[in-house]
Amino acid sequence: MYLCIVEKNKKVILFDGVCNLCNSSIQFVIKRDKKDVFRYAALQSEIGQELIRERNIDTSKVDSIILIDPGVAFYTKSDAALKIGRSFGGIWIILTVFNLIPRSLRDIVYDFVAKNRYRWFGRKDACMIPTPELKAKFLG
């Protein structure tokens, strides 16, 4: 085991590295992350597993996305997705309206999509390998 070092002022998005929907979502975030706020790691990676262990996250309950704000908190499911989306600024501020919906209800929808993501969008045999241009944004 090794100590996972995350760059100062960077948030980490852990995602299901074999999920096509998750990989597409990460590409979506990368294109809109104009302030270079995020770093990325697959849940299945060594670093992803270490970050999960450090925070005692039960991956039997959360297996698709986790947002870690080092030294502050971590967010899962709909909370993670909304915080990521709001970070884009501009028109994305509209996402704050979803905070009016109780998290338990938002997470029901989130869990339904997460449960069916492989069937609807497919899965890869291995985790995504970032292009050389994007490699610095990925941990590990």
C-alpha cells in the first residue's frame, strides 16, 4: 500500500472504469472542466481502491461515482453528480434546483440508472486508458 497524493486544490472523481456511460460522463466533464478542478481515477484502480478504503466507503452501496474533495468531504450518487455539474459554472447553475428534491428521491432515480447502466450502455473489458494529452488528469 502507498499513500495517495492528490494535487492541492484538486477534487477527485472516482468512476466505474469499465462502464461505457461512466466513461462518456468523464469525457463530458473533462470537456467542461475549464478551471481544471478535477482529477480522475477508476474505482477499480489501485489508487481508487486506496481512496475508497481511506474513507471507509461501502462499494456494495456505491459503485458508479464518488466525488472526493480532499480534506473536506466526499459525495456519492446524485450529490456527487450535482456538485460536479455545478462546478462548470454558467448555465449549469440551474442544477441547484435539484437540491430542492430530497436526496433519497434523487438517489432512487440515480440507483435505477446505475443498476441498468451495463445493460443500456454496455461495458468494456478493461478500464479506459487516457490519451497522452489527458494522462496528467488521471491518478495512477
